[in-house]
Amino acid sequence: MPCRNFLAFLLIATAPTVGLAQSETSAPTNAVSALIKAYPDFLDRIEGNDLVGKDGTRMRIDDGKGAKTFDALLDDPDIKDMFLMKYPLGQQGLAPAVNFDPGRIRYAPLFKKMYGDCRTGDVMANAVDVVWLPGQYGKNLKFSKINGAAAALQHLSDELDKLPQRFLTYLRPTQGTYNCRLVAGTNRESTHGLGIAIDIAAAHSHYWQWSKPGADGRLPYKNEIPWEIVEIFERHGFIWGGKWYHYDTMHFEYRPEILLAPN
């Protein structure tokens, strides 16, 4: 059974914003075990250095390559690398430290096994309609039903639908959900291709590649998305691209394991 009651599991914890130097340490086993809590339909146990699936599939937790550069963490991570940066809940963690991108590191083979390959039609075969803002908009969005992702999006949509009118400018129209594509400028598959991501508020969004570094070499942080919206997404297992140094403030993706991982 997927993690349907996400709030029952969520550990309300805080963490400092850290850069790559701190993130090079090993993620503990209890952080990796958050995957089993988040995805119980697919994952069974940790056995030594293996994450063991319900079907007996084994995936190495630590690839033995030691500390990695930031680019290597994005392009060639292992399972433990996903938990090297603790995602800060609520109004914490802004502006993020250099290269602090919690949740942006993703071990692609695990997610492809769960959600399928968009190039072969696997993802769309498990996509269902979510009614976005049923009372104030009523648009159907395609989202994966795997791991309770679509159900979580519907629950948060129903909650967003009750917000005051001033928030609607950030919520409609959306910029879409499913899109079989790569992350811009990379060879990494987007979570949009897994059917577990949604973009909102293009007119109010900011993206790191649209910005120029300041005199200190850092990207200037920009955001217009209200906290009331962000916190509703987080309560339902979604992480926000606005919590990244390489920010993408329109972007939310269903990653309950990142929020369930302890410090």
C-alpha cells in the first residue's frame, strides 16, 4: 500500500542550509529507510548495502565511489546520495546556500522501475485525471496513480481550491504536468516524464538559468510564490524547486521520501 496517509509519517524537523562541503558526508541508513515508508508497494527492506524490492530486485545503496562533485551527484548518484541534503520544511532555508538542492539528486533507475519509461508508454498507462481546483477552475491534469501520487495531488488541489481569491493568479492556469522530456540542458530525465511533477504560475515564476550571478558569484535568489501554497504542497508529499540554490519556483514534484527522511 502506498504512503496514503503522508501526514502520519511526516517528521516535522528542521535543518540548517548547507553547501556541498557538508553534503559530502554519508547519508545514514535510517534516511534511506524513508524510501520504504514512502513506497511500500515496491520496496521491502534494506539488506546490507542493498535496497531490496518486493520483487526481489536489488539496488546498491552506496556505489563505493566516495565523495562526489556536485555535478557528479546530479549526473551519477547512488541511492544514498539522494539524502545528503535535508529538505527544509516551511519558510526555512531561503536563500539556499550554494549548491544546496535538496531533492534534486535522484537515482533514476529506482524511479523508472516504479513509474515506468515515458518513451515506451508505461507512464501514461498509469496516469489518471486529477481535477485541478474543482470549484474555481476544474481543469483535468494527467498524473501518475502510482504510489498515491495522483491522490495526493487531488487532495492538495482540493485544499488549494479553498484559498482566498488572491491566490488564484498563482494557481491557474497551470503550466502542465506530464511531459516526456529531459531536464533542460542535461541528459537527465525530468520528473515530468514520470508523471509526478506539476508547474504553476509561469507569470510569477523564477528560474536560475534566467538569472546572472552577482558580484560575489552567487545566483541571486528570487521568488514570488506565496508560502501558503508551498506549505500545502509540502503537507501532501511534494517538494518545491524554490528550496533549491538552482531554483525553479514554478516546479513541484511528488517526493515523499525526501520529506520523510530524518535529520
